[in-house]
Amino acid sequence: MNIMTFILTITIVWIILFLISLPIAIKMPKIVEKGNADSAPEIHYMAQKIFISLVLAIVISVIYWYCVYV
């Protein structure tokens, strides 16, 4: 596996994990302000979700690389 294939594997796994993590741990407002959607989260923890998804994607890709190519 060359480096571009490994980066592509990390990217695909990251996208899947990130989309799975989006609805997790969001805090909905009790009172909705005028002009906001009812489903707009008050706190979404986006930076943590991006970072955790990236770390998990790297770990999963390394495990995949080890199982398939070593």
C-alpha cells in the first residue's frame, strides 16, 4: 500500500465516522429563538467530533493496513 492509498483509506473512514458521530451528544435548546430552526442544536461539540473521528480513522486504517499487508 503506498502513501496515497493509505491517505485515501483514512479519508473514507474519517468521513464515515464523522457522519456517524454528528447526532451524538448534541444539546437542544429548551426555548427556541425566533428565526432559528427547532432542530438547531445549542451545543454541538464539533471540534471534539472532528478530532475523535480523525484519531479513530487513523487507528482503524493502521489496523486495516496491518491485517491486509503485513
